[in-house]
Amino acid sequence: MIKNYTRPFGIRDKLGYLFGDFGNDFTFILSSSFLLKFYTDVMGLKPWIIGLVITLARFIDGFTDVTMGRIADRSRITKAGKFKPWIRRMAAPVAIASFLIYQSAFANSETWFKVVWLVVTYILWGSIFYTSINIPYGSMASSISADPNDRQSLSTFRTMGSTLAGVIVGAGIPLFAYDKVGENTVLNGPRFTLIAGVFSILSIVCYMLCYVLTTERIVSENSRREQPSVGVLLKNAISNRALISIIVGSILMLLAQLTMQSMSNYIYPNYYGNVAAQSVSTLAMMGGMVIAAAVAKPLSNKFGKAEISAATNLLSAIICILLFAIRPNNVWVYVSINIISWFGLGVFAMVSWALITDVIDDAEIRSGRREDGSIYALYSFARKLGQAASAGLTGALLSAIGYSDSTAFDPGVLSGIYDISTLVPALGFGLLAVILWFWYPLNKKKVEENVRILEKKHNF
């Protein structure tokens, strides 16, 4: 059902949705990019321990994400909508939990205490509070507008919000959080804790802007009694080729993307000894994403979202292999070539959230039911598995090459850092391109057919 008394979809909704992921990624990118660095270099934990904690937390998400998706679908419809109220409720808890993770005052505590502190605060942040705000936020896209073009715009603006947060986190932290100790560049723990607190405050501001600026227009009539069981939901998901393929693809995409982000905290300060280049690289990455934002929609309209995503991820894989092969001594050569891989990733990132709305539409045609929250919850869980895969693999590989706070600048360790930074992303991007081209079934023709079917069903 469409609420016909609301204002038309427009720039206000796009900006509001942008601020939603802006708020999300002040804490998410902080975690995916710097958690490993903070807990190895400041807190003195082994990389594999941190990777294990993150991986275990992501499996907890298998329960909390699906549960939150069910809660979101069954939520009472208010004047603000079904999903928006969760953004207001959970903004402060997710921000506070994020800040608590990065307490450098405990750096000299016993190892067991630091591990317990990481486990408790990280699960509170990611598995409980972040889940309870991110699932409704992502589900909300289908309620803001039923028009595929509007949803593509929301996907683009969401990605731009994430990109802006990524620039502030990725470019700002290297400028303020590092000190030069002799010839080495090291992370300043107390300063990083302060930065984490600032980001938490900014995330709350962004969440409130999202709440105020967006409007839910599409109201689901599904009742609590009509909701299928979790078992039926999972059975339907397993048989849904579009959902399963995009889930596997998302895991691979985040394996590549988050490994690049996380390893930038090792390859620039350690391998190249240049944190300024890390900041410049992040700013240049935003430039690549801006270009991607400009071309993603027209390319999607002409060739299809899945088709251009496969092509651009293949480009990113080729660039990463090229970097591994030439191993430039000059950091600026590395930055210049790496920008191309970020552009390739950026095109896919701009359409990725529209892809999941295509999957939701396809599932409605298959089952006759609209289950935005439940399907988005499964997708969100897949993305967290990608985060876990990246953190777990990166932590294990850093331990395998002998990385610790005392060996961080040994020649053999530095060579291993470079290998991880290029080969792991190349593998993720390459496999993602294959999945999107050969497995994911919602090509341009199929999406357009689904849109026509739903337009007739809903009388849009």
C-alpha cells in the first residue's frame, strides 16, 4: 500500500539516506580499517586473536541479524513508518559501544582482560546495536520508494555517504593518530581513543539527520500472524539463486575491500613509511568513487547493474595483480595505480544496494510476500561474514608472516605485508566478477520484466 498523502520522493530523501550510511560508517569503517591495527600496535594482542574474535562475533550475527530482520518486518507501523523509529532508538547505543572498544587506557592490563574487553564491547557494538540500526536502515530503502530509478538513486547516495565517512576516517586518522618514533611511524593510543569518541558523536548527528529527512511511503500490510517461520524463511532463501549468489558475492567483495582498507594501515606506515600517502590515497579514492557515482546509473540503465559490476570487479582484480607483479618502490606510483582498483570497486558499490532491492522484488514474485527486513537481514549477515573473512584471514596471514609490535618493520614481514595487500583483494575481486556474470540470474532483461510484473500487481 502507498501512503498517498506524503510528499513526493526527492533530494531530501536522498540526502537523508546518505546520512544514514554516513552515520553507520563512522563506526563500521573505523572498525574494519583500524581495529586490527589498534589492538596489535596499541593493545599488544596477537593478530590471530583479534581475527578470531571478529570471526566468532560474525557467527553470532547469524542469529542477531535474522532475529532483527524478523523484528523489523513485524514492527508496528507508526507515523514515522515501520523502520525509521529503530534509527532513533539505537543511534546512541551503537555510538557509545563503538567508543568503548578503543580504550587505550587498558593497554597495560593483563592480556586476558584486554581479550575479554574486546569480546564484550565488540559484540555489543556489532552483533547487537549495529545490527538493530543497520537492518531497519537497509530495509527502509524499499519503503521510501517503489520506483527502481529512485532506489538506484538511494543506492548511489548511500554509497556516497559511506564514501564520505571513509574519507574522513581513512584520510583523517593517519594525519592525527600517528607519531614518528625514530625512523618508525607508530599509532598513538590515547589520541586514537579521542578520535573514536569524536566519530561516535558524529555518527549520532548523522543518524538523526537520516531520521528527520527521509519518508517511508510504501507500507506493508503483512500481519504478525502471516509471517512464515524462520525455518521456512531459510528454506526459501536456500532455493533462491539470486539471493544466494549475491550473498556469496558480497562476502567476496568485502573480503577484497576490507582487506585493502585494513592493510593500508600496514603498507603505508610500515612498508612505505609514509602516512601522508595513506591520507592522499583515501582522498584520491573518493575521487574515483565520485567518478563511479557519475557513470554508474547511465551504465546500469544501458547495460544492467550486474553486467557492469562484473566488468568493473574484473578490472579491480587485474589492477591488484599488476601491483603485485611490479612492486613499485615509489609510494606515489603505488597510490596512482591503486586508484583504478578503487574506481572499479566504486561502480559496483554504487549499485550494490539496488541489487538487493532487485532480489527482494524477485523474491516477492516467487513467494507472493514482501519481506524486506528478513531478506535484508540475510544479506546483512552475509556482509558481516565478509567482514569476518577479511579480519580472520588478514589476522591469520599477519601472524603467519610473523607480524607483531616488535617485528613490524623487519624486511621479511614488510614483504609479506605487500603480498597480503595485493593478492587477497585480487582473489576476491576476480571471484566476484565470475559470480556476477555466470551465477547471479537478475540481468537487465530479468529485472525489467520483474518491474513490469510488480507494477501490474501493485497498480503503480
